[in-house]
Amino acid sequence: MEKFLKVTNAPITNALISLNGVKSIGTASATATTVVIKYMDGTATTVTTAAQVVHEVYTAISDAAEAALVTSWTRPMYAIALPKAVTSIVNA
């Protein structure tokens, strides 16, 4: 079952973040500007935003991932607007 977060306030409207094979979601500090989603295959998605306040972007992504994964298989995308302005979403 394919699942994605659809980031509605990304520079490229409705950018997708895959939730398939997620190994970890992390950020370097409470005020970091990036949240990194690492996958089992060694790739990663980096979400860059304005500086966080108390891990708010990390928490939003983590909570949305959990909520998305328990939704019906007929809803492959779960919409989320992050609490800080999104600069970029890079899949590598």
C-alpha cells in the first residue's frame, strides 16, 4: 500500500513525501531548519523550512505520518500544512 504526505504549503504546491519504507524521521535540534526522513533503501527526503520552535515541524511531520498510515488504503495521500514556511522538499 503506497502512502504519501501531501504538503499543501510547499513551494511546489502539493509536494509529496513518501511514507513507504520509512526508517526514521529526525531533526538536528529544536530550532533546526531541516527535517530528514530516512528510508530503508538508503535514500532520504529533506524538508527545509524556516527555523523551528521546539521541534514543531518535526512533530507535525511525525504526527501526520502516523495518522496517514492508519487511514484506509483507499486514501493514499494525507494532506498536511506545516507550521513553518516550506523552502524546499528534496528527495535524494
